[in-house]
Amino acid sequence: MAEVATQQISKSKSFKAAVLFLIFLASISLTASIIANDKPLFVKTESGFWFPAFSGETYYNQDLRFADLAEMPSDTISVIMPPVQYAPGATDIENSGFKSPGQTQFKDESGSRRMLRAWERHHLGTGKRGEDILSGLIHGTRISLSAGIYCAMIAGFIGILLGCVAGYYGDRGIVIPRGIAFTTIIGILPAWFYAFNVRTYLITADIPVSTSTATLQAMASIMAFFAVLAIFASLGLLLNYIRYFNNKVNFPIDWVISRIIEIVNSLPRLIIIISIAAISRPSMANIIMLIGLTYWTEIARITRAEIMRIRNTDYIASAKSSGASPWRILFKQALPNALPVISVSLIACIASAILTESSLSFLGLGVPVDIVTWGSLLAGAREQFDAWWLVVFPGAMIFLTILSLNKIADTISSRS
């Protein structure tokens, strides 16, 4: 008993530490522009005051430019700079060539070279062009968390919707007339031809331009596919006058969705993402769309299994006997009770998305060169193997983030 209590206390402490670390990362991502920026937080002159770091301004009037303290207008009264006075990816020629955190750092000021003061230093070192690693880590936190959350939203929407439909209706929950089933099956080939074969050139032409545009074209093709099927299904209503075609048959929606999940799972996800990202225009939106559209299957599988378990409970049977519609029962009764289990797969999806985005950034695929991420910082170490700080600090952020997310998921799973 004492060992069990000790393990529970240890798990509770590690869970709290994981939650606190993620809250810390969220706070960093929300305040990244305030913490690390080469623009002042506040500038007061005789003619007024401004907040360049918040507004993105680079001019306080039409003639004078301020980017750092050395370029402040002569009538400046006071200025407040961020704690880290470097923008992510900004070049510092004086400290280029992989300066380590403890190495002497200099600044060229009015033709004379001086050592950087404590608050001006690159505290975690620099990269090849003198870019500040600490600023890159801070702004990379925003990129990684945003990518993980948005990918989970896309994958969660698709996975939860398909999983709920497959788990609740099964293979016998949807009953349609045989005539509609007959004409729908006939319409699959024409629908595929008009939706995908005819429109293939549109999707292919848009992939090198933007994956987002190509995704919209793919979604339009999917809608066209179902529109053609709907037309053929409506033709089946004409067969209802024949007794044989008027009989009801079961539509195996669970079998169809399960086969789709198996097909998607059989594809090499990372290879597909890398292939499309390599030929498309670099964009974080493209990466998020690609990851979200390929990581929904696990969410759908877990949602399906949990809904199948819940649909046989007494309160679902009571809701059915009260005359509630299937969709109301599904989204008002079944889904809320399945959310604790589904949330575990959503958290795992966030962790997988962060890891995939970091891998793509490390490979230099899909991410614009002007965006600094944890993976791009790691990639800088390939040019200088002695630059240990380019491996330790970004690698530690990725490791601790994935570890914290997995710990939260494991704790929720053990309690649900």
C-alpha cells in the first residue's frame, strides 16, 4: 500500500510539473514579441509616445526611423527595450560564426569595438550569422505550439466526426431503400470520373503554388463526388414504384469508414508530407494542413471504439425510448461522455504534430526560411558540430514538450 501511495504521489507531482511547463510555454508563446524583439517596447519623445514592439511600427514619424537604441531620435526622453533585445533570425555580424554562451561577445559602436553588457549578451549563444538562439527558442515556441494545436483541431474535426458516425450507426444503423442503394452504387464510377479524373489537373497545378489552394481544390472534388452520388441516389427514388427496389437494406457505414482508416494508415505519412512539402510553396499553413489531414485516423479509431461502447449503455437506451433523434443522442449524450478518452488522442496528436513540424524544419522542407523554429535551430548544428548549444537547447525544448504532453495524456488515460 505504501508503494502504491508513493507512486500516486510521484505521478501527481509529475503531472503538475507537466501542466506547469505547458502553461509556461503557452505564456512564452503569447508574449514572445514582448520578451524578444529588436524594437522598443515603449518610446517617449517630446512629441509623443509609441509602442513599436506591439504595433509593428518602424517609424515614429515620416522622417526618423528607430530600430534600436543607437538610432533613437534626438528628442527621446525614455525608452524601454525587451529583456532579449534581438529579433528571431536577425543577423549580428560582430557575433557571427557560432559564438557559445560563455564566449566573449562584442558590439561595434561608433567605430569602436566594446564588449556586450550583461543585458545585451546572446545568453544562449549565436548561430552562423550571429542570430540569437534564445530569441529563436522563444519565437519557435509560438510556432511549435500553434502548429500542434491547429493540426489537432483539423485532425480532431475529421476524426471525431467520422468516428462518431461509424461507432454509433455501425453497419445496420442506416437503412435505405434498395433502389437508392442500387443507383448509388452505379453512380460511384461517374462520380469518381467527374470529381477526380476531370479535376486532377486543377489539384496538380495548385500543389506547386500552395498546398492550401490544392487542399481546397481537393475538398471541392470531394464535394463534387458526393454531389454526383446524391444525383444518382435521387434517381433511385424513381425505382421505389417497383416493389423489389422499395425494400429496405442496411448501408454499412462502419465498414466503409473502417476501410478508409486502414487505407490511410497503410500509407507512409511522413513520406507523403515530405513529398508534397518539397514541391509546394513554403508555408506554415501548408504544413499544418498536411499534418492535420494525415493524422486524423487514430482519433477516428479511438472515437469509434468509445462510441460503440457508449451506445449500449442504459442512458443511451433511455434517450432512444424518449424519442430523441439519433444526431441529438450522438452529440448531446454519447460524445460528451466519450470526450475524456478522445482528449487523450487529441493530446497525442498535438505531440505528434510538434515532432513532425520539427522534423520538417530540421530537413528544411515546407517552412519559409525567415521563420525560426526549434527544428531550424537544430539544423544549424549540421554546419558546426562543435556548436553544442544548437543541439542542447532546441532539443531540450522539443524533448520536454513531448514528454509533458505524453505525461498528461497518460494521466488522463489512467483516470478515465
